[in-house]
Amino acid sequence: MLGEGIFVDSQDAIRGRGEAMRGGGDALRGRGKVVAALMLAMALAALDATIVSTAVPQIVGDLGGFSVFSWLFSGYLLAVTVSLPVYGKLSDTFGRKPVLIAGSILFLVGSVLCASAWNMGALIAFRIVQGLGGGALQGTVQTLAADLYPLEQRPKIQAKLSTVWAVAAVAGPAIGGLIASYADWRWIFLINLPVGAVALWLIVRHLHEPARAAAPRPNIDWAGALAVFACGGVLLTALVQGGVAWPWLSAPSLALFGTGAVLVAVVVAIERRAKEPIIPGWVWRRRTIAAVNLALGALGLLMVAPTVFLPTYAQSVLQLAPVAAGFVLSVMTLSWPVSAALSQHVYRRIGFRDTAVVGISAAGLILLAFPLLPYPGTAWQPALIMLLLGAALGLFQLPLIVGVQSTVGWAERGTATASVLFCRQIGQTLGAALFGAVANGVLAARLGGAGSLDSVARSLDDPGSVADPERLRRAVDAAVDAVYVGAGCAAGLALLALLFVAPRRFPVLQEKQLESQREQLSPTQQAD
């Protein structure tokens, strides 16, 4: 038995339940197979967020639909984001294993459907199906990692998952490009099947949650779930498409934001009356979780600067090839997991909050240093910035996730984990819209009314179409500098949330408290 109420398929694990419950047991052999499954599932969820990007020309050439192809990314992101809180609550109600199995199956079914798509509309719809499965993979994997490991061992597993996520997300475009170049683009989705099947088999075979006593049918807030889906979908559509498909102050944008505001009120009304709400009020009433929600929302916001705008900067300003531009960004994945793994030695001395404060303070200064880079500069300069940024954010994100998971018991951990991940996703979506508007504004001021990110993308595809390349390079440099200043301000917002909302010491539950909570759980929630 590992963590709280989780068995793996190992006699050694079962015999070692006492030590594991006290947090002092050795790493158990059966746990490794479950961890392997979690890492495979995490890799799939991260890979499919980016793998399509470099195959768009082949997909559009085969299916058409150039005007709506951006929904291949937006649809997946929307589905993952709005489903996170729903899966978090379901995993607390029914257990992690059934939710992870259902999500894996849905993800694989979506992959098969994507590979069989006959036009762009069908492919977008099937990407949404795939994203609904991906939401279960992303949230439940993080929750299970906390269930499997006692507090002192959680940084190690979370660092591994962070590494898998970062490597898969960065490698996605390269893998997609290779497949599109040497095989049919449909294999981008079909390669998920063997990997997902292995992960699914390992979960079914080796992860065992204890049987629970018979109980009345649990109260599932289906009305709240539908309202959350509708509200999230409308608001995220407004953010993703605003300034791209239509102007921000146009009728479609105003209609979507107005509808979203009404749906927010509907969600609040439904959740207040629900017996078991999908988004319970305590995720915002508890200072620790509320502060981490805000801080990770700001993290999602600031991460748009390196992940979205740095590749454009590297290609347009530094004149690097796409592969070299990807390397400038990927160095962040070298320092982030190392820093995350080492963060436990820091937060054991000074606490979760203060460790995160150190990390986000350093990150803010590093982001604000980006505009100080010389023009046009060389590749090692932004690469060094990314290396330092990864180290700083490793000290920031992991202590907050581990800290939140350690302040709640088994029956609330899925909801708490989903809440902070949901806020991070919302921040990322908001950041893409906000910083896209900032960059377009700077480009328009420097290049005239025709200046936009779309015109920059066209110039990268066809350099000969640019009348004044040097003017364009300087405009892109100024636009990205402005985005990094905005990202530095987002880091400041995260710092304020930690200093003025979070308690100085997170109220970590000790083993005796966890045992007491388990004894008070209803039969449908009892972990053991």
C-alpha cells in the first residue's frame, strides 16, 4: 500500500503497507510499473498538444479547411481545460483508476477517429473528443502521483512527470514533421495506439484501489458539469478567436463574452445548490489553494512568452532555422526538472511558500532581463535566459503543487489538483490572447496598419515577400520585448498572490490527520 489507499501488484508492496503509510517505506517494485504507465499517459497528453503543428500543410492539402485549421489546436486545448475540474471531482468520487481508464480509452478512440477524418470539420470534432480524454490523463496522473508517494518522495515523481511533459511537448513538432515528411499525416494519431495500449494495460493490471463498502448511489453534479463545459467553452473560444477570427470589439466577441458572463452566474448558482459540486467553494475559500490557483494562473500567463513568442523571435530576429530555434527554447527543459527535483531540499528548510517566492522572484527578474539583450544578438544569449528561467520555475511550480496536494486528504486531492491545473490552463489561454494583442499592437505601430503576427509568419515562409527585412526584424524584436515585460508583470502577480494570500506555512496534513479523515469518509469515499 502506497500513499493513501493505493495498492500496486506486488506482495512486497502489500507487506510494506505500514511503512508506506508512515511515509518511511522503501520504493516498492510494483510501483515502478504504475509510474511507467503514468509517464506514458503524460507523454501522450503533452505530445498531442503540439505534434500537429508541423503537419498542418499536409493536413490542409489533404482535407482542405485552411480558414479553420487553428481549431486543431484550440479545440484540443478547450476540451482539456474545461474537462479538468470535472475529472478531478469524478476521481474523488469513484477513484482514480476508473477515471484514468475511461480517459485513456476516450483518448485512444479520439485518436482513431482523428486518423479516419474525412474533412477538416470532422478532424476538429475528433480532436475535441481526444482532448476530453487528454483532460483525464493530465489531471488524474498528477493526482495519482501524489497518492502513490509520501510527501518526502513526491518531488522526485513530480520532477519526472515534469520532464516527460516538457520533452514530449518540445519534441512534438519535430515528431509531427518527420511523420508528415516520410509517412501519411494520419500516423500522427495512430502512433498513440500502441503507447496508449501499453499504459492502459499497466494501469489495469498493476494499479489496485481497495474495494469500497456498498453505498447509496453517489450524487453527481451533472448539471454543474454541463454548465462548466458550456461556460469554459464559450469564454475560451472568445479568448482564442478574439483578435484572430474577428476584432476584439466586434459583435461575435461581445456576444461570446456576454454569454460567458451569464454562464458564469449560472455555474455559481448551480454549484451553490449542488450537494457535491464539481467546483466546490472550498478551492477558493482555503487560502493555500486559492493562492496557488492564482499563482499557477499567472504561471500559465507568463509561459506564453517563451513557448509561443521565443521561436518567432529566434527565426525572425536571430535568423535561425526552425530546428535551431526549437533548441533555444528546449534548453529550459534541461534545468527545470533538475531544479524541481532539488527543490525539496529548499522547501524542507524554508517551507513551500518561501521556496516558491524565491523561484518566482528570480523568474520575474530573468524575464525582465530579456529586453536588455543586444540587437540582433546571438543564439546563446536567449538560450541562457531560458536555462535560468527553467531553473527558477522549477523552484516555483513543483513546491506549490506538492504543497497543495499535501494539505488535502485523498477524497479532496483530485479536485484540488484539477483546480490548480485548470487555473494554469486558463492563464495560458488568457496569456495567448493578451500577449498576442500586445505583440500585434507593437507590430502595427512599427510597421503600419498591416503589421501583425500573421504577416511575420508569412515572411518566415517567404522571405522574398518582405520589402524591408531589417525594419521587420527590429519590429519583431520590439514586440517580443514587450511580451517579456508583460510576462515579468505576470510573475509579479504570482508573487503578490503568494505574499498576500498564501499562509506563511502551508497546513500540511500529517499521517494521523489523514487516518482520521479516512475514518470519517463516506463509504463511497473510503480509501481503505
